[in-house]
Amino acid sequence: MDHKIYDLYKEFRNGRLDRREFLRKLAFLTGGTATAVTLIPILEKNYAGAAILTEDDPPLSTEFIKYPGETGDVRAYLARPEGDIKLPGVIVIHENRGLVPHIQDVTRRMAGEGFLALAPDALSPLGGTPEDEDKGRELMRQLDYGSTVKNFVAAVQYLKTNPLCTGKVGCTGFCWGGGMTNQVAVNSPDLIAAVPYYGSQPAAEDVPKIKASMLLQYAGNDERINAGIPAFEEALKKAGVEYQLFIYEGAGHAFNNDSNPDRYHKEAAELAWKRTLGFFKEKLM
């Protein structure tokens, strides 16, 4: 299928086109409204399978793997550039709906920048992330948090010892995954770099356990999460943890999620992503 059609659909899903404008442009590309309408279910199915790529994307190898965790085998999405060269590893931690297609897409974006990227599914003990995202949100509430933290800490060891990894591992996560990224930093002395996006902060007494360099990304309009910043920053300074902190004014919680037009903030997301990549490349490469 023409990559222009996929690009157009991504613009629609990301809220940059309303449905009327999307259909008009799709009809132009496909030769008529009738053809455009029949094509939409195919596009939706491909998007749900997280397979929307363009000609400019680098060739990637992607697969679902399992690694040993606290609760048994943890299912995860692994993406990397094609070839056998060793790469630094980055764990990508999803939001509170599970390992949805958007996070698989973010994992591929990370891999496209030269990383061995791994996105574990926190819902593995409960059968994995369902297609229904509302159901995924309900299941997330049933997880044992302590065991879940250990499952993500185990991902650090999996990547560090992977034959395709240089042994250097970082971690990033969003919303619920931002808080989990902080917990991985607290509980894994092998983690080198962490980039939590608008994540809940760890307890002040746990901060001295952090050995990783931290890049903290927050939204300006996120009162609940931001209330924890002062105590966290004070604890980081007291413990001598290397950190950077950015607050993106005008952006709200979940501003990086370009599959959610109600939350996505293009300028903040692009700047935060640029800083994330620069940070990982500095610390891991």
C-alpha cells in the first residue's frame, strides 16, 4: 500500500485531521470515496497491529520474546536495527493500559535511533494486554506492584546479558511507566540512565539507592504529579544523584502520546524526545 496513505491515516489518528478532511484526502489518493471507505477497515487493522511504517523508516527486526521475571515468563516486544552489531539497550515502559500499539511504535522509534529496545508487558501474569484498552486499564489495577517492579528490574538483566547488547542499559516510561521507570532506577544498580515522563516519584528514603543518571520530564499542567517534584529534587541533590529536570509549560499529562489527540502536545513531545535521545546517546553509546 502507498506509504502516503499510511502517513495520512497516522495524521488522522494523531488528531491532526478531522474525519471529514481525512476522508476527502483519502478519496483523492485512492480515486474515489467508495474506495476510500472500503480501505478504512484495512488501515485500522494495520494500525492496531502496530505495523504502520513509511519508506523512510530504517529496516528493523521486531519480535515478541519472553524473559524470566518474578512472576514467571514476561512477554515483551523487542525491536532493533537489522544486523548483528551489539547495541546499547533501552527498556520502554507503557502507560496504564498495557502494551498497546502506540508503545510498540515508540519502541520501534527508539530502535530506529540505534538501540536494542525492549517493551515488557506488565500484564503478562494476567494473560497479557487485551485488545480492549479499557479492559487493560482494569487489569492493571489487579497487578501486585512489588512483583511488577521486580519483573521490570529483570528486564535490565535480560538486556544487559543479551548477546546483541553492549551491556549498557537505560530505561524510559510514560505516565504509569514513568513511575515504574523511577522504581527500576531505585531497584536496579545496573541501570545506567533513566528518563521518566511525568511519573510518580519514589519515596525520598529510596532515592539514595539510585545509581543511574536521571532525566526527568514533566508537564506544566500536571498538578497531581508535579506536587511530588520538590521532595524528589531535594532527595536527589542530597544523595548526589546526577539529574536533569525539565517542565514543559502549556503541556498536560501524557503529552507524548501522539495517538491521543486530547493529550498530545507536539512541541513538548518533540523537544522531550530530542532530549531523551541525546541523553541516552550520551550515557549509553
